[in-house]
Amino acid sequence: MKPSLHGPVNPRVVNDKGALSGKDAALAVPARQGHTKLDAKALASLEEAATGRPLISGNKVTLLFDGPRTITAMMAAVAVARDTINLETYLFDQDALGLKFADLLIAKQKEGVQVCIIYDCVGTLGTPQAFFDRMQGAGIRMLPFQPVSPHHKLLRWRINNRDHRKILVVDGKVAFTGGVNITAAYSKGSLFRSSAVEGVSVGWRDTHIQIEGPAVAALQWMFLDNWASQMTTELPDRDYYPPLPPAGGKVVRVLASRSKGNHEIYKAYFLAIQGATKSIHITAAYFVPDGQIMRDLIDAAQRGVEVKIILPSATDSGTVSRASHTFYTRMLKAGIQLYELKKAVLHAKTAVIDSSWSTVGSTNIDMRSFLHNHEVNVVVMGDDFGREMESAFQDDLQDSNEIKLEQWEQRPLTQQFKDWLARLLSYWL
């Protein structure tokens, strides 16, 4: 059943000085999404009604592609930190990259910068405890999210609820989020915009963003709120919310999700898909949609919207990939165009709709992300950023193989049976 929403006449827009007036708020939101018939103000109002999150103006948003560029930018920001470093991550491995990052954090802690880290206990299950103990011994505040052993929280043990967010906030002034974890898989770039030759080992394909401006406070709040929710130790008294003057012209909405929460990322996705009039371009590392998202994508394709989805051919989760295969035939018959990225493991979670509504974050299009995990996504409004996202999508298409219906239906029955078995487990993947 589709929810019925009635948004405010004008969407709420805030900046470093608070809520904008009706006239200023109207100027901050483009009249239309790109060159389509979609009323951007109406979409923004509906999103606000669904998510409760305002638009935030005055931001600089920088796209970061793949591990090397992302990690370099993050470490550069950490290196000049003066007061606080707050890091939230799903994976933090004890490998060459993880050790280098940890050494930098320890060095900043010794300089007097307070470093605080939230790390997921399932994501870091293979990381030796000594790795985290070393950082804690140096004075870094460590918070293991939902420990695997139930004796830590007998009455509040939620092993199925994971912290899948990737957030870094430095001095409360610059923030990073997206899909990139801290693991050696990100030491190398993928084939994206690369001149790499055949046979060269490549890294994972992912997307992250760097944010400067008033929206940084929203990501800082998410980190601090998550820390408080675990009911462990209090954070030291620091200047977590410094003044944040405008740093650019981007208008964004910072969305969060958690188990038993408002499911605001899910709502933003289906509203944007339902409102699309020209194009829906999705890059999905893990794609096991529920019935509502699937129907909305099919409806869009059947009303003439160009729906293209890039999915992985190489993956770190074969079971999830097999489960996603069970949707291919239905989507292809509905006119949705499917592609699989070659060589590199696809880990990006992005979408650009009508070339003007864009999102980058940690959220996969599956029930785990939408219902069980702590996730974060940033929606960026406007044509300029939308063009950057479209350019990246088109470049990824060049490194992908298109899936054709006739070829797909000729797969061996054994493969189809394995896909069906994986689909049975899809809710828990």
C-alpha cells in the first residue's frame, strides 16, 4: 500500500543562520528538476513530510571516486585536525591501509585532538581486538557497536541490527560519507576513468562525498546521537558544533535510518522514483528490493522513464548477487535496462533521477539496509551536481556489460535454482 503524503506548500530550508524565509527558501530550490516537468519544490515538500529532515543550503559537495582518492582526502583532513575527529565505520581492517589510518589517528590523539571511533562488531569480526586496544590505549575513545556476544547487553542485544554507516567528521567543519570502508580493498582504484590495461589488478568501485558547510552539523549530530544511543561512556566536552558559514551553493538533505526508525531513506527513494519523468539511473552494490520499490521502478519504465541499473558481476557477497538475479527477468520484460560492472567489485550505492535529484550514501537497495541497519544517505538537489553524477554513471556504463533478456533466459537450470535458494534467504542477507 502506498503511503499518502501531503507536504507543506514550501519546503523547509535551513542554513548556518537558521530557517530561511519563504522567499529565500523558494530561491534555494530549483523550480524544476533539470529540464523535466517534475516540480522540484513539490518533491522537496513531500520528502520533508516523509522524512522530517529539512533541506540545508550553502554547502560545498565534492564527489570522490574509489578508494585511493577517498582515503587520500580523508587522511588529508585528519592530518590538519585541531580539536576533534569522529569516525564511524563498518569495516576497519588490520591491513596495510588500516594500520596507516590507525597510526595517523593515534598521532593526532597524541597531539591533543580527541579522536572517537564507532566500529561495527560484525563488520570488524575478522579484525584482531589488539588492533582496537592499541588505539584505545593511546587515548582514542572506542565504541564497539552491538558486540556479537550477548553478555554485554543482555536485555538490548540486537545482533541483526548493524551499523553500516561510513561517517568521518573533522573539527565539526568537514565531513565525509558514502560507501568506502577502511580496508585494503580500497588501496587500488577500479577501472573507472582509468587507463589500466587488461590483466592489471584493480580495487573496488565505490563513491564517497566530502561536505563543507552547514550540512556538516547534521552528520556530526548523527555520530553523537549514535554514540549516546549505545549508553556507554560520555564523550569529552569539545566544540562539536563550531560556526559553519556557507561554503558553496549546494542544497542537500541528510538522511539517516535505523531499526524501528522512520525509514526516511527508503521513503526518499520511493518518492523520487515515483516522481521521475525522464530518467532513473541507479548504481547498486546489493539489489534485493521489496515489492514497493520494484513496482515503482517497473511503473516508471512503463510510463516511458529511462530506467537503467548498474549491478555487480564481481561481488564480495555471492548469495546477495544470486538473490538479485531473481529480479532480472521481470525487470527486463518491463523495459528496465540492466548492466553488470566488469572486473572490479561494485560497492557504490548511488542514484541520480531526472539528472537533478542525486543521492550518495551507505544504503543498499535491500531489506537489510532499509529495515535493520544504521545507514546514512545525502540527497543533493540541483542540475550541476546531477550532471556530475550522470557523467560518472555514463563512464561506469562503458565498463559494464548489458544484460539481454533472451540471453538471460537461457541460463542453466542449476544457476536458476541456486538463485531461487538465495532469494529464500534475501530478508536476512
